[in-house]
Amino acid sequence: MYRLLDLFAGAGGMSLGFMQTERFDIAVAVEKNDYAKATYERNHENTEVLSDILDITDYDSFKRSYGEFDVIVGGPPCQGFSNANRQRNHIISQNNSLVKKYVEVILKLKPKAFVMENVRMLKSDIHRFYCTHSDGVEFEQLGIVTRNETICLLDTECPVGDIYEYLFNPAILNELILPDKVFYALRMLHKNSRKEETREKALSKGKQCIKHISVLPQRSPAISRQYINFEQASLNAFIRYAGEEIEFEDAEHEILSYLNVQRLMMHAKELLDNNIAVRNLKVDQRGVYVDANSYSVIDYIGKRLGQLYQIDDGVLNAAWFGVPQLRERYIAIGLRKDLHLQPELPVKVYKEAEYLTVFDAIQDLEQIHPVFNTEDDPIPLNNEFEATELTRLLRNSVMLSNHVATETRETAQKRFEALGQGQNFHDLDRSLIENTYTRPERTQNSIYLRLEYGKPSGTVTNVRKSMWIHPTIPRAISIREAARLQSFPDDYVFVGTKDSQYQQVGNAVPPIMGRAIAAKLAEMLDLCRGLSNMQGGLADGGHIDNRRTQQDDVQNKVEEHCS
């Protein structure tokens, strides 16, 4: 048995896949989300589950407590930066540091092998991080290529003329940036006042905004007179509007200007807090900008881990291994260089015409009505169902847990009934959406998707938020049905709130996909063990070509578990 550490373990899909090969002991897992951690502990009773990877700092102490590991697996959250991030009021994803931490743990613990799972687009140039002040020397040594990026901190003219003098002064920013709850209250007052139909509701909370403003501290002598005058005029406009002394149209310019300057300072503080190396601050009529260097995430991972490991990476589709879902994920497998074996990803088992389908996964549950509360008891199952390759594997319990769905309201019910298999939001009549969606053309094709029995599903995310519809019944897909599409067996029980269970399922690595990766890795580690027992190496220079055995190994594993 190979000892394994699972980082960012989630609900435990990758761990389950590795366990199903009976070749790995999942000794320790790390998961910060409380609900996902509870689900992991519920289903992996013999694994020590820790809460936060950032708590792993003393690696000698960690090894004394938990021993050595043959394998580390994990899928660190990785969003990089993008325009989408900025629309969410953030320039930098707070998860970016976790990728570096994942790499650090591997390099410090030095397992024989690692597996990294992540979004398909990680291999593209889209996923980039900004360079920090501490990256320079290391990046030069590793040959990591950087490029210049212009970061927009404000996309309109700044109303404070001397902002450039103190925009990156930490002490002044800490004084001027509003507390979160105050900024939120003022922002919501503005947002809900822009439409006449919601203005009255916004003004009902006006007194709360006035109270927030009245307790703001007096500015210190370090703050410029120009900024103080601007802030006083802006907050006075808030007070007069919230007190219904003036109309929204008369106050909006000052209100919006103040909110924009607050966002500008929040962005600057975000760059400072993340130690981003910025330069060339520009303030003009178009807005406020700074320059920074960026680097490719995949280049960073490859070159950092490539110091110690041989790596094979690529995009795998879960459907290739028997998951009834088209789910493409970036997978990297690394073997320590002193093992003298070039790693390889598992190869495709199922051809496209052979892909398992939604029917294979959930048709047997068609006559079992879901419940609506997570507290309800599991549902008894009988043996009266049409067996498929998947149900022989997944229907492994006499009780059906997590067959919980969202109750459908009248409007959603009409939409459910109007859609046929394979259709989605964009196939609905305009009369069914115009009262809910102001910009329907921007809605994704996965929203109100009615699944097709004869095909694999699309990528399972949080299908409650996406409002996925059962193929033949006008209702939402249940948590258990989503779990089946992810290839979780019925005896794997999810815990937590309803939405958290849907989210856990959507975030998970499909266990069948994890099992295919694990089977291939076990085969390679076995070869390494055999190689280490040989005297004098191999005739071809000490490297083993294992490609010939891989296809039969994975196929045998699928047949073994589906027989």
C-alpha cells in the first residue's frame, strides 16, 4: 500500500478513486470547508483530516506527526486574474497563494509522486498570476518568462486630483477605506436607487446609512485637504438623499464618485496586501492604471516542480474512463527524478460512441420521488430496476441517501415543462423569462438545461444554481442524481446544507476518473520499485517504457468494478 496525502480534498472524490484500487492508504487529508470536511470524515473514517493547508509550516514536525508519504494529490483553487475577477470587485483571487503553497508542500515533503487536478484552461495562457516583490531572483534562476500587464484600478476619471500622492500609502489607505459593512450599505443604497421600482425600498434603509456615516472618525492631519473636501461633499450628498431632502438624480454624481474612489483604494490595498510589484502609476481622464509583470501558472508549476520531478500533463475527459459526463480536467502526474521513470497519463478507455450516458446513471431512480429536506430519512430501495453497467457499480446500498431536490416554484415549473431533452434557457419563449432576466442573452447555455438520457451530461457544477432538469420528469435534478453523474456510489453520503451538498458534488473529482489515474500511478510506482531492486539498471539507460501495459490495466480495472 502506498501512503497518500490528499490536499484540497473536498468531499473526497479523488481519495475514493484511489481507495477503490486497493493500492493506496489515504493517511491524511486537508480540507478547509466545514461541510466538505464533514462529508469527507463521514466517508473516510480511517483518514486523519486537517483543516487548513496554510497551517502546515513546520515540515519536520509534520513528518514526525504523520510520517512520510509516497504520493501527494490535490487540486488547488486557481483562478488567476481576469476581467471577470474585476467585475467582482477583486483584481486578485485570494486563492492564488494556495497554488504556491501546494507546490511548496510537495517540494518540502518530497513524495515519490504527485498528482495535480485542475481546470481544463490551466494549461492555457489565460491563467496567469501577477509577480510579487519576492519572485524576482527565483524566477530568473528558473527561467520563468514574464510579460507586462496594465492593471485598470478605475475606469473613469478620478475626482480627487492628488490621489497619486498617497494611493499606495498603506497607513493612509487603512484610514480612508470604509469598514466593509459601511461600504456595503452605501453601495446597496446607490444600487437599489437606480431603478424607480426599488428606490422606495432603498430609502427605507436610509436612516441606517446616515447612522453609519455619523460615526465615521474625523480624518487625521495626514489626509490631504483636497480629499477631505471631496469626502465631506460626497457624504453630505448621501445624507441629504437618505434623509429625502434631495432627489436621487441630484445626489447620484457625488454618491457614485465616492463609491468609485473607495473601489480604487480597495484595489490599491489589494495589490499591497498581496505584495504585488507595481510600477508606473498613471492618472488621467480615462482612469487610474498601474503596470505589473505576470507569469503563466502552468509555467510556474512546471518549472518549480520540474526541479525534482519528471512530469506528464494534459487534459483528460472523465467520459474516457466511464463517467457519464463530459468533464475535461487538467491532470499532471509527477515522478521523482531519482526513480528513473518517465510518468504517463492514463489512456482513453471508452471511445466516443461508447460513452456511458445519463440513462445509465440515473434511470433506475425515475420512480423514486425525491424529498425536499436534507433532514429526511434515506429512502428504501428494492431490486426492481433495469440494471446498467453503471448501476451495477453505483447502486450498492439498500437505502438511498441524498435523494433531495429543490422544490419548484410556479414560474420555474412552467419553464421545466416547456423544455424538451437537450434544450436550455435559450429555448424558452420570451414570455417565460422577461420578468426575471434583464439581459437574457448573457445567460449561459447550462442554465435550465434539460438532460438527455441518450448522452453523457455536460460538466456537473452546482446543478441547483444551474437549475438542471430531469430528462423525463419536470423537476430539478436531486443531489443523489448529480452524485451519480459524478460516479459516486450510493453508499457515499453527503452532509451539510442542501446547497452545500450540491456544491460539494459539483466541485468533486469523479471517483471513477480518480480510480483510472490511481491505477496508472500504482502501476508506475510498482515499476519503480522493481527498478530499484535491479542491479546495474536497464540496458536502455535505466528508464522503463510502460506504455504497452497501460491500456490493458485500465480496462481490466473498469471491468473488475463493473462486473
